[in-house]
Amino acid sequence: MNTLTVKIPPQLEQDIVRASQREHLSKSELVRRALVAYVNQRNAAAPTLSALEQAGDLVGCFGGGPPDLSSNPRHLDDFGRV
């Protein structure tokens, strides 16, 4: 088995010690199980979609407006003012 060294804050160390005692597991086994659960959960989750993938049907649906809206700072002159 490989060894991995990680630095953790003291409070997390205390939480791990308490959980390992409660579960009757070594700290290493507790952390291993937690990492396996995390990795499995991430792998099972739906893939992350980009903003373009999430709103792709909206891209290009707006007609009109200034052609330099995204590049001309003058369009932000009143931004944030009430």
C-alpha cells in the first residue's frame, strides 16, 4: 500500500481521532474510507457542464444592441448606480 502525507488543521485531527474511536477503526482506515466515498461520489455525479453547454440554446438568440457591448467600457458608465 502507498503512503500519502497530508497536513490538516488541529481541529480536523481531533475530529478524525474521535470518529476513528467511535467507529473502532484506525485513523488511516477511516480516512481511506472517506476518500473512497468521496471519489466514488464524484465519479457517480453528473459530468460538469460548461456555461455554454448549459445555456447553449440562448447563445446568439439576442438581436440588436451595440456591437461593442463586451469590449467598450463606456457601456459600464452607469453600472451599479441606483
